[in-house]
Amino acid sequence: MVETSRTAVAASDDLSTGSNAPGTTEYTLERAIGGQIRNQRKRLGITGAELAAAAEISAGMMSKIENGQISASLSTLSALARALNMPISSFFAAYEERRDCSYVKAGQGVSIDRRGTKAGHHYQLLGHSLGDGIVVEPFLITLSEEAKPYTAFQHSGIELIYMLSGKVAYRHADQTYVLEPGDTLFFDAGAVHGPEELIELPMTYLSIIIYPND
């Protein structure tokens, strides 16, 4: 019996959280530097080929640097820093700050004006994660007694709504879903969507929006 118990414990140690997300890959200094260079390049609105030309390196090397496939020399990094108009030290800072964590006390989320605000929809941003590939925006949304229906939301990415209080008929494309506390709606945010019938006010729900960081 003791051996069986040990086997069960060992097996349980191998269990994941239940997510199908792949395991994390090693976050190397090369990947951190490449991500910083790519993000700054995109902010400036220039292509990899244009940055390579400005830094006087080949386009192939530029691609490998951005993807963390090679370790660039200090002279190459210095040339890239000049071309991007940023200090070379910022390339290395990202390696030390690679794991995001956001902590927001109850009621202290940042109030945000978005489409629907004028209709009595109040948004509190609970955090903001900006990675190399995606942006994640979690909102706590409150609809007051004076709130009005608003079904004209439409944006890139996907969205998850988790109902906390109240009751609403929520439209997505040509379908309407009645949401009560504990209900979840997960959808393509590229279709028009929003609260169509405010059945029980006030109401609150958690909205998590995920979209590409282009």
C-alpha cells in the first residue's frame, strides 16, 4: 500500500494545471535582446530590411537577431541602438524584467474611456500585459442603473466575458445570449457585439480582451 501511495504521489507531481498551453521555452539573453529590437522597430514603423540597412548588416542577420537565434556582437548591437535611437543598455534591461506581474487592489483599477462609456458603461483596467506577440487587457465593467444598451463594439482579437452580477442579453453577431452570474461568453471580437437588453441593473462583468501586438 505504501508503494502504491508513493506511485500516486509521483504521478500527481507530473500533472499540469490542466491547460494545453505548451511548456515555456528557455528565455535567453538573445531572445530578450531580439524582442526589444523588434518592438522598437515596430514602434518606429520600419521594416527589418530598413533597420538592417541603417545598421549596415545583412537582412538575414537582422532576422536571426530579432528571433534570438544568434548572439550579436557589441559593435552590431551598438549600430542597431543608434539606428533605433535608443540606449544599448535597454536591450539588456528586458532580460532582467522578463516576467510580468500586475497587482491591483479592489476598487483601484484605472478608469478608462472607451466606446460605450457615454452609455453608462464604466471600465476599470485591472492590468496590462504587453508581450512580444499579444496584448492582454482585463477590464471590470460596471453598468449603472442609467446605463443604455450598446451593441456596436467591434475590434480585433478575442474576448472573454465572465458575468459577476446582474442579468443581460448580450449580442454577438446575429445571436443573443442571456448572461447571469457565473455565465461565460468567449468569442471572436471582430464581429459586432455588446449588451442588447439590460435585464437586471446594476451589473458587473469581467471582460478579458486579447489581440495581436502588431
